[in-house]
Amino acid sequence: MSLSLPRAAPRAETMTALAEHLRRRIALEGPITVADYMGDALGHPRWGYYTSRDPIGAGGDFTTAPEISQIFGELIGLWLAQAWIDLGRPAPIQLVELGPGRGVLMADLLRAGAMAPGFLDAIELTLVETSPVLRQAQAERLKAHAPRWAARVAEIPDGPLLLVANEFFDALPIRQWEKTPDGWRERLVTWSDEAAEFGFTLSTGSAPADRLALGLSAANAPEGSVFEASPLSLSVMNSLAERIAAQGGAALIVDYGYDRAQAFGDTLQAVKAHRPVSAFETPGAADLTAHVDFHALARCAREAGAAAYGPIRQGAFLNRLGARERLERLTDRSDPRQARALAQGVARLTEPDQMGVLFKVLAVTGGVTPAGFATADTTPAPNGSSEP
């Protein structure tokens, strides 16, 4: 995924409906935050990217880990089943996925979780999804498990919780600040009638909320640095962690993001038809994401009373859970073509030059050390890296 993308924008005559909506909004309100731009581009109830299409797979814009290999979902299913056992096998227990896509991950993990006697009988399945298109796909694939849907984390029924979020937090809106000779200024999105394109501008001053978001360590950042924060991500994590601390449970967060406790850089990016495009090109018709600040999420979880483990690298996590062993068992009963595809899928998920390092895993529990993690994973190393 490219971090250095062109900033070209659609000409007025080729604007999407969402781009026209954003242009009019800026004309009325003035420049808007990057978070507002992302929020509309991805979640507008009529023209938003996620509310109007199925974006996953070869015919969409991107491919996620569950679509790459069944082993990914199977290992997560075993992880959740073990977490349920560690909790004392409560029944009922809420099994929740945030942003479940087409339901592939949930189907794979339920198949594997069935290996734990009583697990499927104990769960009540809730899918947090806003897209009508994806809800339909989930309903078809998971109908045997009687799923229910929620639009927000706050709508998840009470009780002990098992939760998984794969490539969910990267799509939550971010705000950006840029270091200038006059200090930090927030990046805003504006529209130029003359150039007929969207672009960045900077706020004229800083507010107390800006300084709070940036933190003390940002004071020494060089001029031109960009800092990102996702208030919505922290709000979601706070709700989940408070819930787990009070009612019991475990959550597993898998996404791509920072491997450092304090990171600077513009990671806002867009993908369309599996290729990087400008974040300002055809808003509403391209996926917008940004790197996840796992250390901020972990700190938020601990402050809410839960225990946070990681982040550790996805490759290390999957290998600790037995990805290689599972691959060997599957290839033993596969033909050469199938065996080659299985091996390629696991390599893509675990190798350092593919998804093994860029993607990280964070676990949040009520205190029990979860599978795939060690006690030492609760505290990042002094250099900010959680992986030796």
C-alpha cells in the first residue's frame, strides 16, 4: 500500500455525486477536517463508499486476509474458542465482528470454533455493519448461525464479549496536523473553483484540543512533519475496553499500522481496483484508509481498565498459533495446485515482505494472557517496538 500518492483530483465535469456533495458542503461551511472528509467519503448514507457497494475481492478494490487463506479465519476461531474456555465457558456470550465484510472470516472462525464442545451453543452472533449490500452477503453466508446486526458498538447486547475486528480501525476517520514555522496547524480539506479540485489547506491557529491530541513529544518534531490521530478509534476502543473490564471478554484487533509508540507521517491513502489513487480522486468510489496507531489503542484500553497485549506482528502471531502446522495438514490431503495456492496464501499473510510485518495484532482482555501472546507483550520495548 503506497504512502506517497498523487494529489490530483477529479475535474468538475467528472465529479462523483459524493464529490459534488463535499464541494457544496465546503462552500457552505468552509474547509473541513480530514476526518469529516473521510467520514462522508466512506459513510455517507446515500453515496458513501461502504454504504453503496461490495468492495472486496477480485472484482472490487481490495482483498483482505480471510479472502487470501482460510487458515487466517480458522486460527482466529481457535483463538476465540480458547478465550471462551479461559473465561470459564460462559453461556450465552456475545460473539461480535466489527466490519465483517462478506462474512468469510466469521464463517471460517465458526467452523474452527466448533471444535470446542459447547462453543457454538454458547454464542449469540452480532455483526456491526452499516452497509446494506454487505449485510445481505453476511445474511446468506451465516444464516445457519442466526446473526443479528448493529450499526454501532453501543448497540451490542450486554454480557461477556468475544470480538474480532480485522481491517476495521484503518477505515475510521483521522485528523491530521502539520508542523509549520508557526507551530502545529490542522490540515483541512478545501475546494478550489479555479483549479476545480480538492486540496489541503491549513488552519490559521491551534486550539487546546489540537495540543492535547498532539501530545508533548510532538514539540521536537521537525518542520513539515505530519501527525495523525483518530478520535473515533479511541472512542470505540474505550467503549470496548470498559465493557470487557466490567463484563468480561476478549477482543482481537488485526490491522496495518505503526510499530512505534510515537509516529509521524501522512498515511492517508486511497485504493481503487486494487491500485493506489489520490485520496481526492473520485471520493465515494475509492477506499480511504490510514495507518492504525496501535500504541494509542493499547494505552486507551489500559486506561479504561482492561489489559492490552501487543501490538505484535501478524506473521509472528499466526505462526505462534500454528499457521505452518495447519498448512502442512491441509497440503497433505491436497493436489499440487491446491497445495501451492495454500502455501502462497500463508506466505502472503506471514512473510515480512508481504503482510507479516506491516499488519499488527492487538488483544484486549480482562486480564488473562491470551493465546499467541506472552506476558512481555503487555509493555512495548523502550524503542517503541513490540516485536524483538
